[in-house]
Amino acid sequence: MPNITVSEQYKREVGQHLVVGFHGTDVSSDIKTLIQDYFVGSVILMKRNIKNAKQTQLMVQNLQQLARDASHERPLLIGIDQENGLVSAFSSPTAGTQFPGAMALASAGPPEIAERVSAASAAELKMVGINWVYSPVADVNTDPQNPVIGVRSFGEDPAEVAKYTAAVVRGHAASGVASTAKHFPGHGDTHVDSHLALPVISKTKERLYKEELVPFKPLVEKGIPSIMTGHMALPLVTGNEDPCSLSKVITALLREEMGYKGLIVTDCLEMDAISEPKQGGCGTEEGTLRAIQAGADVAMICHTFSRQKGAIERLYLALVQGRLDYDLLKASGERVKKLKAAFTGDWESCLDKGSGWEDRFEHIKSQNQMLSKEMYLKTAKVIWNSGQVLPLKSSLFVGEKQLLLLTPEVEAVNRAVDSGDGTVVGAGDGVVRNTAGPSFLTLANELGKRVKKLKHIVYGRKVQTSGVVSRDIGAVVFLLRNADLRRWQLDFLDALELKNAGIPVVLVSSCGPYDLCGLEGTYKDWTGYVCTYEFTGEGLVGSLVAILSDL
């Protein structure tokens, strides 16, 4: 940044317009600098920051203490991606409860269950000091090949998605946590992942109002606390291919046409659609400025300290040069203050170290785990059973007969799902990611408790099919995961020639329900088919009710 003088007044105002992430399970030097020297007013916690519930609570209190020591006017907004299901940054055996995600909940029953689950999940977040949740996903999943939304959406029907998203917001509010509907104006009708490139959606405004905007409209009318803009282009609406998160036209659509008065936050500006020039991005720092100029109240930068610092300094320079109007920035800051006033509480409550916290958290979590189990028992759905194989009968496994479980080798799904600790598989970029392997092992362990003999094989592109189906196999459970996008899974299934083997076969879609779309004629008359809508361990185990209820 050029050698310019920026007043503390400007610095404090600019800091309130950023939400930043950091690395580690305790306060790092980077986040300390951002809060105390740059006066950043909001922090996003990622899975990488969560070790257990108590550690999270203490870490959040330490962050709040830093803000108070730096004379922040109000406590920090502490946000997290807790959609439940596949995107559950706080969920782990030592932290928050794993609950079903959007499409799984829609499968389980009416919107009221989504409200119950969201209230329960938000109660845990509130206990550890998290006051802002980036949920619900209000995208309508109109493209089955969508690589980033999929089962994170409540489905393909805009009216149904609207009912469930409204229920989630009510649940969050009941537990005192601010909701964020995302990804405005809609990320559901694209087969491009904005983590990797800029999706271009050729839809008119009229079509948006009939489809994508249907879930957002009632949320706006009810005054949802915040809305997240997405990194997709709508050239027939904006007149260019600027990302919606950087577009004044999209802000005007939300503010002026739809009448939204709450806070607008961008999706992470380190996604390649913004940060990567090779993908047409303008860079994180410039993207931050453009987002704020376009009317976003808060810009999100999740990962890299140099980019966070550079973005803030880009805003300083823009203020000094007159590219950014301070009065407009300050007016936007009033929306940040309003959100904080409603959800952060005062300094005393943020820093309260009262006794008995662990017991109170464990009491809430024990109740939530019972609710989670109840919900997961409802999520899996039998799509067809023309082969009359479901449920598998115990008589299939007498003597030496085994149950053969085939699960696909783990691969990266997308950065929204994969972020966190785990094993790198198929990523190729050195980023450590979650993989679904442990979830499949959980399913194998549960199956092993119910049948005398279980043979578990992980199949892959290079695995030979010869000898897989031996004479001692009594039945086959074959898991798919987004096989509509990864055809090699169906190639492996076909190569096994199970239709001619004369043994019961259960096909399980462990993520999106689109694996066998258009292939009913190939499989329907000789298999049973179950959808779980997510590959969490809890979701897969819940499917056993449909697969093995006779065992």
C-alpha cells in the first residue's frame, strides 16, 4: 500500500466490514493483529478451528477479549458454516451434534422438523459463543449436475424450498443465533462450482422471480438478519458477466426491488471465481473493494492473512482516493451495528466464565443426539423395490454366506464439503481435505454387528472385478456417491454382472439422489434402491432401517 495516513476513525469503520478466518485451535498472531490493529469486527470459524466444545468456547472468549481490549464498540460477530449434513463445521464427537442436512430433512418429513433441528443445532452454537450461522441454503437445486449445492439444497421445488428455509430461520431465531440465507440470487441452476470458476447462468429476471427468488422473497419480508451473495454471473439481469457478489445491479434487486433492510455479506472472496485471474477473477483485494462499492455490508475472506490485510489496506486507499464514500460506508456500518445489537449480547455475557458450563453443554448435546438419531431414522427413502429384496432377510446369511458391501474409493466432492482435516484424495493441489472414508467404515461396522459375516471391498477405477462376487455371497449392498457425475462407479457395477448372479442386490445412493436418473430400465426390475441424501456416518447408519430391518 502507498505510504498514506489513515485515521483511526477510518480504520475502525473499515474493520467492521470484514469477516475473516484464521488457522489453528487457539488465537493466532494473525487474528490478533486483525482484531487489534485492523479492528476487524467479525470472525468465521472453520472446521480447522474446532477441537472440542470447551476449547471452542474458550477460544471465542479469547477473541472477544481481544476485541474488548482494542476498544471495539460492540462484541464480535462469530460466524460458522453449520448447514448440518455435509457442511457442519461444528459437528464432531467432541463438539457439536451431527444433524441431517437440507435434502435429508426434506426427505424425513414436514418443515417443522427442520425448525426443531435448527433450533437444537443453534442452541449448541450459542453455548460456545457463536452468534452468526451461514445457513439456510436457499438455493433451488434445479440442475441435478450441480457440483457444489446438490443435497445442501432442500430440493428442486422453489415453493418447498421456501417452506423449509423459513423453518430453519425460525429455529435459529428461537436459539438466539442470526441466520444467513445463501447464495443470493441463487446458485442452484449451474454445473460450475464457484470455488473453481465463475458460473454463468443465462436466466432473465422474470425467471429468477419464478424460481431462484421464490425462497428468498418470504425471508426478506420476514426480515431475515443477513443474506449472503454468491459468485455467479447473470448477464441477462446485470448486462455483464460480473459476479453477483460484486454487482450493484444485484444489490439494487435485493435492496430496492425486494425491499431488504438487513445485512448483506459476500461468500468467501478467496474462491477462484473472484481470486484467480486465470478464471477471470479480479483478485481478493480488488474483489473486496468492488463488493463494498456494490453495496455489500461485509466482505468475507476466510483463509489467507496476506489477502485479508491487503483487502483492508485496499479499502483504506480507496477511502483516501475517493473511490469509496465514507458516509455510505458508515451508513452500511449501521446495519452491522444493528445485527450486533440483536445477536452478540454485551461484553459481560460474551466473557462470562460462569461455573457448570460443561454440564449444561453436555445436557443439551445428549438431548440433541437423541433428536439426531430420531431424524436420521426417517431420512433414508426406498425409491424402488421391484426386485423384492428389501429388507434383506436373515435367511440369506445362513452357514458360510456373507453380505458383500461395496463402497466407492473416496474422492474430493467440492471445497464447501471437503474443507477441514482429512486425507487428500484426487485433489492434486496439496490442500488437506475431509474424505468420506470414515463414514463408509462406520456403515461397515454397523453392518458387521448385524450379520455373521461381512465382506467389505472398496472399489475404484483401477480395481479388478474378477473374484469380487464369490459363491459365498448371500446378498450385495452397493454404494454409489454422485455416480451421475462419476460414471466409473456404474461401469464397475455393470461389470460385476450381478443381475445374472441370482442374489439380492441393494443399491444405495449415499449423496445426491440423481445417480440412477434415466437408468430405471436398467436396474429397477432386479434391485432394491435406497437414497440417504448424505454420506455422513449417521446418515448411512440410518439407512439400515430400510436395508436390514429384518436382521
